[in-house]
Amino acid sequence: MLLKELSSLASPLSSGQVDKLKQFTAELSAVQLAWVSGYLAATSEQGTSVVPQASAEQIMTILYGSQTGNGRGVASALAEKAQAQGYAVNLVSMGDYKARQLKQESLLLLVVSTHGEGDAPDDAIELHKFLASKRAPKLDNLNYSILALGDSSYEFFCQTGKDFDARLTALGATSISPLIECDVDYEEHAEAWQDSVLEAVKPLIQSAGASVVSIASTAQSVTSSFTKQKPYAAELLVSQKLTGRDSDRDVRHVEIELGESGIHYQAGDALGVWFNNSAALVDELLEHLSLNGDEQVSIGSNTLSLRDALINKKELTQLYPGLVTGWAELSQSQALLDISADKVLVREYINNNQVADLVHQYPASVSAEQLIGLLRGITPRLYSIASSQAEVESEVHLTVALVEDERAGVARFGGASQFLASAEEGQQVNVYVEPNNHFRLPENPDTPVIMVGPGTGVAPFRAFMQQRSAQGIEGNAWLIFGNPHFEQDFLYQTEWQQYIQSGELSRIDLAFSRDQAHKVYVQHKIIEQGETLWQWLESGAHLYICGDAERMAKDVHQALLDVAIKFGGKSAEQAEDYLEALRVAKRYQKDVY
């Protein structure tokens, strides 16, 4: 953009010099551009050529690949510590990093999460593919270290970090400290890794205090002062049921007031919500385990009652493998010991049970400190934001499905969804915004958009439409929505009808799966409307999918492949390449969970 303006302005440079400048800068990374900018500015001020104080070999490059923001947070904290110690730092998302720059790096620190079943997060996909390809260069001069983030509840725990580690080693790079694998309670391990790598780099890179040129990534965005670690105490305004009285699900429209916080968000972002466990669930656990809720326990440097710890600090609605294994040892139940010895059985068990189910099914004698030691800390839940600030200003809206199941005649609920569903008006809710730069409306407002969002996956598309409406954009918008029943489960029905009537929404296709003898899902609507959908894509439309990653997103992807084959005349391989090209061009974006 800058060079386009440069060539159009009255410039002291000749046309040949402008061409040379374009050619030169096109080959530079963000950090190199920043360095050149500082170098030229210093030269201009002093009137003579100056020798840069930080050579390329002295730059510490920190890359992060992050799906939910945890990786970015760890990498940013490391960058702050490194700069405080006088190092020149280049902090950048893997999605903004030019892979060919790798061969010029001497020190690379990576923080990367694993998404879904061993997949790289969105911003790490390209770098992950590049390193696995034949185009990846030898990296004999590279020193590196990796912090991998994951969830041990999944089979391919920290797989992306393991992949990066294996490939860098195979390409000749040298690890200056072993790969660290972190579970969801990663903070302590991450801090220890940050300290250890900063110690390990001392023989490799110079630190010269304030005299070192600090080179920050141009790709960094402004973040709120409220974070996961320091959330904002917001006020809940509304928790209203959207589904009908005869629906088999309870979906809530939740409105939260951000007050004078100054928090800003964009359509496509998520809201992190900290929650408290149900007091009734905690009482059930205490009674069954014959523990005194007033007994004092320690969590880190804090001392509090067991009841407070279970309500406010510990995860009770999600199991993890370490807890199953630990409880098996305490209970000495052969059945549970057999389960804990089989990874497949463990995953099946943790997907279908909670802590209360575990302690009921396999009795064990446990002390308060033992129980606290086995439980993981509460982690906030992320919800796709269902509003645009252009319309709701200081509010933020969510679409929340109450997670509910019955086991042995007892109702079990999701921790955060129950908290939001049962919250009363005026109740405090600790929140923060988690940006999602991989789920954004097109820069050109006239670009057509296709939105596929069954169930609560419709949430960000409500935000999209509010944003487009505020900008005065009409047409070129297509929603494909699905749920079980038209009369009971048509979320935000009135709003969609108004958008259709106003012309702001061009078309809507509905898949109510159980309103007829055969089940109809959103992927069936994609195939049914395949010719029109293909025409939209060929005319430049951006395609968005939000919702369940396990089945829906895969089924929709297959339907899109079928459309490309049938109406685009492509082979199966060409269809895959076509969708991949759309993804790379940011025309095929997913927000799946």
C-alpha cells in the first residue's frame, strides 16, 4: 500500500529508484522492514551513514501459533521479559511470518498450540506445511526452543509442537532446551520455560540494554488492558431463553454490559467468560466424600476453604486423564485401573462423565488436600460474540446452549453454560475479549458472504449482519442455518426475517432436521443449492463456517468438495486444492469448536 502511494506521489526519487525500492522491499520480512525504517531515519537525522547497533544475528525471533489466544499471551510475556533484559525482539504471529525468512534466523523461540485432533492452529498452518515440505531449507545455523500448548483430554496432545520440534531437528537446527508440553493449566510451566530459554540464549546473543535497537513486529494489534489473567468485572443484563418450551434444548441469549471498561471487539471475536461452579454440585461432592467444606486448603500461595476452592478455583465439569489415573490409584478399583491403562477407554470415559460421576462410581477415601491436588484449575470458556458494537455499543451479546445430560437419574450441566443460564440480572461476570483475526468480514464491504452456522454457530453471523447493517451494506449475504425444529429452535427468527425484508440478507436456506421423515442438515442444503453456491464462490464470495468441529464442519467441507466436483468440473484432488486456495486467500474461514 505504501509503495503504491509512493509511486503516485511527487517523489524526489527517479522512477528507476522507485522500481529498485519496490523490488528490494518486496523481499523483506516485517522485522527487516522495521529495521530498514529505523536505519534510514537515523541516517537522515545524522546526515551520515550509521552502523546499526543490532545485527540480524542478534535478533531474537518469537513466533506464536494460537487458536484461543493462550499461545499469543505466553509469547508476548516472553517478549516483554526479553526486551526488559535488553534483547532485540521480533514478536510475530506464525500467520504473518514469511517462511522463507527461516534460513536467515539464528535464534527462534516458538509457542504453538494444537487444535482439535492434532491439527495446527489456523495461523500456524502455512508454516507447518512449509516445514513438512521439500521446500524447507537446511537450518544448520538455527538455535531454537519450543513451548507446546495442548489439552491432555485429546489423543494427539501437543502434536503441533511435536511436529515443529521433529522437523526443525531434521533440518539441522539445534534445540537449546527440550520441548516443553503444557496442559490446560500451563501458566507455571510456561513461566519456567520463559526463564530457562532466556538463560539458555545468553551465550548465543548479546544483550546491550537500551542501546540495542528493539524491533517489534508490525503485525501486532492493540490489545485491551483486560485479559484472561486480568478480566473485567462486567454486569449481566439478560439471560433469556431463545428456544421454545417444547424444545429438547435450552439456548440462551445473553447480554453483558461492559460499562466504562473501554473494551472494544470486532465481529468474529470471542468473549472469554470465567465462571463459578454450582454450589449444589459442590455440596454433593463434599457430602459424598465426607469432607468438611470449611477445612482450609492451599492453592499456590493462597489459603482458602475447601468449599471456596471447589466453587471458584477448580474444574468439576470436565475430567482429564491425570485425574482418572490418580483416582484409580486411590480407589484401587480394578475396573477403573483397567480404564486408566487404555487411552481409548480414558478418552471415552472423560467425554461422558464429570468429577461427581467419577467419585460416585468408584468410591475412594481422599483428604481435602489430595482432592485439590488432583483437580485442574478452572479455565474460562470462549463464546463467539453475537453482536457488533456498531449496534449495541457498550454491550456484548452471546448465544449459549446449556450443556445438560442425565446420568443415573442425575442431571449434569456444563460449568460455564449453567453459570450463564442461571445468572440473575445484575450479577457480576468476569470477561475479556479474545480476538479472532482468522474470522473476519471481507475488507471490501461489497464482497459477497456465505455464512453456514447451525445451532449456536449462528452467533457470529448475527454480529456480521449487525456490522453490515450499520455500514449500510445491502444484499450479497447468504445464511444457511439448521436446528431440529422450525417452531422451537429457529434462533433469532424475527431478526433474520427483518434482514430479508430489508434486503440486507439476500437469501436464507433452512435445515430443520427433524421436521420431516428424513433428516436434513446444513450440508444437504449446500449440495441442494450447489450450483448457486458455486456461482457465488466463483464471483469472489467469502465462505464462513461456525459450529461443531467434530462432525458438522467435516460434513460441510465434504459437501463443498462435492459442489466443486459437480458444478466446477474438478477432480477430487483439484477440489481439495480449490478449497485450500480459498483458505489461503482468507475466503474460507472457520470458527469451530
